[in-house]
Amino acid sequence: MAESSVVRDTRAAYDAVATLYAELFSDVLETLPLERALLAAFAELVLAHDAGPVADLGCGPGHVTAHLHALGLSTFGVDVSPEMVALARRAHPHLRFDEGSMTGLDVADGVLGGILAFFSTIHTPPPELPAVFAEFRRVLAPGGHLLLGFLAGDDPRPREADHKVTLAYRWSPDSLAKPLREAGFAELGRVLREPHDGERFRSGYLLVRQHQEH
């Protein structure tokens, strides 16, 4: 798939703030007990299914990739920003980090046991999101798990969000669950968290599993 202008713009935006972003967020999980619990549940499900490694897509400086590794998962990170990838490699030299885009992953069909996409699809224009979910389905093994973090809203249609780095979108859980279902995923659970101090939007999480049969 040809690279879109959105991907190029997102790469440039995150390259520009990579060092600051890493300074602000590399230890953020220490203040997020609900997210740690979700990641632990995700790791337990992936390990129980034993279908392959986990890709942390939109890994940024690699802090969540490292957290998943500490939970016992074989994991690697992918990010569209080469500056983020460089920071992740420097901070976590024992782990693998690759530059890449969610619209065309350099991953073989059906080899992943899990995908973590923590707020990494939020910059994808709504019409392009089904293609991203189709790519997730392609690389996941049958029965593989996906944990998706997103900016949550109430409107039945996705709405633009004034993100501090670059244009993003807010989705209601129901409106985001629909394209996931159409891509061949079965929902296992969802969580909404109200904003913490300094946050402007609610955080949403959808945990889904690819159907066993293609």
C-alpha cells in the first residue's frame, strides 16, 4: 500500500517531539494501575494461547514494549517515527524495534500471538481504519488477541480531537467495535477511564480476539 500523506505527517510530528515525549511518558505506566491491569490480562491471554510473539505497534520510546517483555511475552516494537525507534533501541537494547507503518507491516501472515495498539491508531483517518484492522488480522494467528487503546467520545461518529502532537480522532466504543467486528474480531471486553489530571480526553480500551477460522 502506498504511503499516505497522513503517515508522512504523523512521522514528522513524532520525530519532532520524540525526545520530549520519551522524557514525559517513559515511566507513565507507574501512575496507571488500570492500564497495568489490562496489560497483565492481555499478557495472560496471549501466553495461554501460545500463538506467537506480540507486536507493540506505535511503540514510541519502547516503555510499554519493555513492560510486556517483563510480563513474560516475546515482544517487539514497531513505530513510524525513526527518532522514536532510535530512542527505544537506546533505552532497551535487549529488545527489537523496527521502523514501519501499520498500513503495511513487514510481518508474515498469521505469525503473531498478539498485537498491542495503545493509542497508535488514533491518527488514522476513519475511512482508512478498516484497512489497518485488516492488516492486523492478516498478521495475527487464528485466535490471536488485540488490545486497542483509543481516545473515547460519546458521538456515534468519530470526531476530530485536538491532540497535542498531530490530528487525532475520538471514537465511541460502539463505533470502533463495529469495524473491528467487520474485520473478523470478536470482542472480549471494553474499559473506559475518565481523564486524569492533565488529560483532556477519556481513554478507551477494547480487547478483541481474532476468530479461530479465517
